Amino acid sequence: MSCKILVVEDEIFVATEIEYLVAELGHNPIGIAADKASAFNLAPFADIALVDLNLRDGPTGTEIGRTLAEKHGVTVLFMTANPSQLADGVPGTVGVISKPVGEDELRQVVSYAVAKRHSLAADVPPRLRVFQ
């Protein structure tokens, strides 16, 4: 059950580390988007997106996540140092985990997103806040 995963993150070292782990888990990292325009360009190719909130073009992550979920059917999971910016969540998206995220935790979060993508039951990773 390999998925195409988009990393929406403007810190290149963080983004490449996430991409590496995604590939190691057997998924296809389709690219890194550091802003809204590049995220929307890659959207048609993504099954899952891991989205930071504050990007190169400002705090556009919430809008990106909503659009990816609603218009492109992407399974969206937010990864941010500022989870309180999401308040009660974003309609259509899965949830949020606060950064920094350790390697094992990232594996769990990606596995959870993949399970959600395929409508499979999965245990919620400990620090992941799932939206209703």
C-alpha cells in the first residue's frame, strides 16, 4: 500500500529528512513544497500531504491543507511547532502533531495517515491530535 506523499515544509533540511523517511517506509515522496504555489502545483500527484503552517510565503499552511483536502482529495496531516494556530482543526484534514517530531514518531504518523487514506483502522500515535 504505497502512497504518494507531498512534504509541505520550507526548512529544506527538515523537508529532506521527512522525504528520506517516507521513501524508507516504501512510499513515493513526490516533492517538497516551500510555499502555496508549489504545493498546489504538486497537489494533483499527492495521496497524502504532511503540511507545516508557516512557510516561505507566510502562514499559508492552513489554507494549503484545506485546499488539498477539499479540492484534491488529499489526506492532510499538519506538522507544526505552533499547533495552537489550528484551534479546533481544519475541515477535511486528519490532525496535527507538534514539532519537533522524532523519527519513530514520524513513522507512526505516516503509517496512521496511510491507514486513514485506505480507510483502515489504526491506533492514533500518542502526540497526534486528531480533528473531529
